Amino acid sequence: MAVRPSIPNRDKLATMFSSFLKTLPQISIFHNPSSPTSVRALAMLRSALSAPYPPDKQDAPPLQFNLEVVERTPPTPDQIKTIMSYLGTKSSENTPYSAFLSAHPSAPGLSEQPQTAVAISNLAARTPEALKWPLVVDWHGGRASVGDVDGVKSILEGLRQRRDGEGTKDDVNRPGGWFS
């Protein structure tokens, strides 16, 4: 009969390695403090981290995610392409990027709208008012919201559903990874 060697601190090792499987979602907000919508979205994200979520259920725990606040800096062209894919818009170079443009007078008219992610990023760096703020991105969940508090609520609801073990309709078509 073979004797199995004893592994000291086996439970500790199992806990340590299982933590690799449980990474916190990464949420970024590209924030402009002069935008009332952006201020509301940032307050909503911070509240979800520090208070019960959803707010109407006082016994619910706060959500857990890493929040990155990027203030007054637009996303890079690569980030814009990724955000476009999360919004469900094709990110080819011929696609108009109007989802990112505000109605501010400094925003280009229909005929002058930027047609590439690089052009959107450059425009936003030169003229921040031309961009819809905030841009909120759930990098792990593949969701994004541009200039819309309701979109932020949707991202938070997706995080809540994941926390509470509820399947979402979006998860049905999402491929599983190695550890799912």
C-alpha cells in the first residue's frame, strides 16, 4: 500500500492558489470634473464600493472592483477601439466614432467628424469638451458606457449579478475560459 506524503499547510496553499482565479473586475472611468454626468457617474461608482449595493438593500454588501479614475485624459486610440468593440460598434477605420462626440459647440460637425480612433483621441486631447464624458469601462466584463449614467448603472448591475451568482443574458453567448 502506497503512503501518500503529507503536505504541510495544504489548505493554505489551496487558498493561495484559488485567489488567482478570483481577480477583481477592473473598472476605469475617464472623468472630466466639469461634466455633471461624469461627476454623478464617479459618485455612483465610489458609492457602490463603499455602501450596500444595490442601495435599496441595506443588508447587501458593497461591490468589489478595482476603480481607476483617469481625470481629464482621454483614452488612447487602442482603448477607444476596445471601447468601440464593447459598445457593439465595429471598430474599423471607416466607422464614424460619433458615439464619443458631445453636442458641445466645439465638437466637429457631421462632415468633419473624426473617422479613426487616433483622430478621436487627438480631438479629445485638444478639445475635451468635444468628448462625451464620462467613459466608463468594465475591462473584464467587456462593457462600456459613453456619456451616460444609465450605462454605468448597467455595468454596476452586471457586477452585482456576477457577485450574487446570477447568470446574465450576456453570459449565455460569452465563451468560458480555462477556469470557468
